[in-house]
Amino acid sequence: MRKHWLLFTQTVTIALALLFIIHTLKPELLPNAARNGVVTLYESAAPASNEAPPMTGLSIAAKKAMPSVVNIFTRTIIKTPVNPFMEDPRFRFFFGDQDNTPQQRSSLGSGVIVSADGFILTNHHVVEAADQIEVALTDGRKAAAHVIGSDPETDLAVIKIDLPGNIPAITFGHPESAHVGDMVLAIGNPFGVGQTVTMGIISALKRNHLGLNTFESFIQTDAAINPGNSGGALVDVNGNLIGISSAIYSPNGGSLGIGFAIPTSTAKKTMEQIIQNGSVTRGWIGAGIQELTPELVDSFKLKETRGVLITDVIRNSPAEQADIRTGDILLSIDSHPINDWSAMLETVANLSPGNIVVVKLRRNGADISSQVKIGRRPKPRPQN
């Protein structure tokens, strides 16, 4: 019986081998049923060639966010000052008539649609001093935009378009949950070539002391950001907005892998105030400070490096009215510890004008407390 079974299995094996060879070399010798059966067997192991490959996670994120990122084109009319001597015919005789025709300066940037009502978040420097603003959506629609308000101290602005039909708004993410090493996409209109998506990671968080804005807490990324990307979107792998692309570090204007984005935690608060009030209101106490250095710690004979040094107090400011003096060490404001310049600036700015808060100071080695009525932060002077 065993011999018969071995003989049977060997025969089947040889038959299948012959069938495979004939199907490969001379398929026309096989009946249609056998030929189709073998073909069906092999085709079932691989997907049909006309099936689209599945989308990856990054392409899903890009597809979700791209319709909400717009191109912004601005025009500024530059008027040539008239020379007062042009009224003199003898001057015109020697120097000729001057061309005083106003000139146009064009620039480009990007923006992010934040609501179905047509509000768009972008950078202040993108729309600053613009006389005309045109917005182009990814579906080909274009519309004129007007500025709702801007905030030079965070370099953010809100503009608005009015268009019929669907206006695709982006979904806000949570930058406070982001980590160094997380993958991100930067979407914008670099050099005016059209909407472009670049990929990178979060290189650092809470970057400050860069001298770019008054209030700084940037997300640093190596996703390529170039001129024209300003005001565009930095999104996470889910396609949610976590930052507004704002600046790059570059000696020649091109991307070197060091870009900065304003986190949406900052942008959203600024945007909401601009939409509601047309401007941003911040707290102010009117005191200048300096961070404590080892030399200052030794000079003031401090036991620890904690707090900041009050270097000047503005006359009639909330700080002066609260008897805060030059030389005091500011330890905390409204229970928030203060250990550097940016911490004080952010803490005070987030307080509402009119509120009364407790500040803790160290004066002549003794800790004291004082109540300060928060004032309204003066608007920055426009730069010439």
C-alpha cells in the first residue's frame, strides 16, 4: 500500500511539473479550462494593474490641508515725492521733467483659511502697507481681500474674502502636544511657483530670543520654507494646523533647513481678538528688566539665581504706582514664577488691563509683595 501511495504522489508531482512547463512554454497546447485555471491562480496572488495604490499617511494629510492654504498676491502703490524746484521753469530746462507716475510694488505670500466665513490667517509682513490684496484658492477661484486687523508684535494678520460656495477651512491641531522629532508638512507658495508641500520634522520647540518678533515661541522645523511660504501652514501628520510659517534663517534667502512657525496656540488667541475687536489688547506694567547673570547674583549677594532685575520704571506707569523700584528683584507675577525676559513679557501680556494682581519682589534681601493694576500695552510705533 505504501508503494502505491508513493507512486501516486510522484506521478502527481511530475504531472504538475509538466503542466507548469507546458503552460510557460507552449500554453496553446493546453485546453482553455486548464489554461484559464492556471492564469486565474497566478492573477489572484497580485492586485489588478488598473487598481490605484493605497494613499499613505502623508498624502492623506496633504490632501486634507491643501485646499485650506491659499496664495496671496499684494500690490503697493509707491508715490514718488515731487521736487519743489520742478515749479521753476529754469530748473525744468536744465534737468528736464521728472516722471512722478506712481510705481507699483508686488509681493506674494501664503495664508490659511480658518473659517467657512472666509477669514484667512497670514503674516503681518505679508499684507503690511498693501493697497490691493488678491487671494487665489486651490480650486482656481480668486477674490479680493481686505484686512480685518494685524498684530506686528506676533507678525500675524487676519484678512477676509467673500466668495459664494464652499470655502474650505482648516482644522486646528494642538502644538502643545507636539514633540521634537514629529513629522510635519509645510504648505505654501514658495517663489510664486504655485502651491508646494515640503516635509520635515520638528527640530525644536519654544524658540525665542531670536529678535524676529516681540512675542516669540517658535516651532523650528527643517521642512523647506522659502520666500512666498510666509503665512502658510505647518501641519501635523493628520493634516491639522499646528503653526503659521513665518521666517527662515538664511544669509542668501533660500532654505537652509532652519525655519520658524508661529504655533497655533499663539495664533489662535491673536486671531480671535482681531476678528472680535480688530486689534489685540495686552497687559502692561511699564517696567524694564534684565535677566540675572552670575555677576549680578554676586553683586546683589543673592543666594540663588531666581527672578529678574528691574532696571527702570516708566513714570506714571502701573509699576511706579505699585511702588516697584529700580534694583528690585521680580520673583513672580500673579503666582507665575518669572525667571527670564520672555516669561515676564508673556505673563503680563496675557493679563487683562484693569485686573489687580500680586507681584512678589526681593528688596534689600527681604521678600515683599505689592499689588499692581494692569495697564494696557501701548501700540508699537510704526517702522519707517
